[in-house]
Amino acid sequence: MMTIQQARNLVADELLESSVIAAKLGYGEPLFLDFARPDQGAVKKDATALCCLDTNFAEWSIEGAITANQERDAREHLERAAASLIETAVEEVTLEAGGGLIIRLTESHLLTINPWPSCDGYSDAWSMSLPDQKNLAVSNSGQVVIVDKHMPCRDWFAGI
């Protein structure tokens, strides 16, 4: 397990100055974002993602040109809001002590990810792929671990 401060530094190192190159929703509306760093100008949608951010047992919302909340808006609206993040760049990242993540992007976009309550035990609230075949995973009770990318998510918080 890593400290919240170590996780803050790692998340900031990975996301700051990167841009969203892809956004999609999964079954049940978890949000999947791909990030890449600029290479000689604007990041293109077909660039190779350096980092992927996935929500699971977390509520997410977007404020910006299209404002949406996963818990209350229809899928079509959520898809439009997620797509509005494409080609925006990360300006600021805040990882809160309880595992919440706030990402401020260009064009006045704000992405907020809040873990669901941990009343049913530890689950992965959100995770972020790292370039070294590892994932940074945050539980719905705020624990942060680095795990092998091929480890099943059900085992990420097994020893906590």
C-alpha cells in the first residue's frame, strides 16, 4: 500500500500536461479515459494512450460545456459530456484523502470522481494504468495500491 501523498505525486506526474484522446462509457456507465502527452503540437485522437483512467465503484461528474452526473443523467447525455473532454488538457489534479479525484482541464472542464461508500467491503473505486505494466488502484475507502496490470481487480485490495 502507498501513502496518499505518494499517490498524489504519482497521479500528478502521470496526468499533468497530458490531454484526453478518448472517452467512453462501459456497462453501468463507468467512465474510461485515455490520456497522451503532446507530441509536436496538439494531441491527435489516434495517438497511443500513455495512461488510462477507469472508474468502477465511483460516481463521476463533469462540469463544463456539457454538465453531467453519472448518478442522475441518461446515458446519451453522459456520452456527450464524456466526449466533450476529448482534446482538453489536464491543468490541475487533486487526489483527496478519501480517494476522490478532481481533474481540472482546459476549456473550463472539471471532472470529479467520488468513490462509493465502502459499506459492502473494499472495491476498486477507480484505477489508472501506468507505463511500467502497473496499475495505481484506489479503493472505495481510500486505500491506494500499485498492482501488476495482469492481476485480477478482485485481488487488488485482498490483503487490506
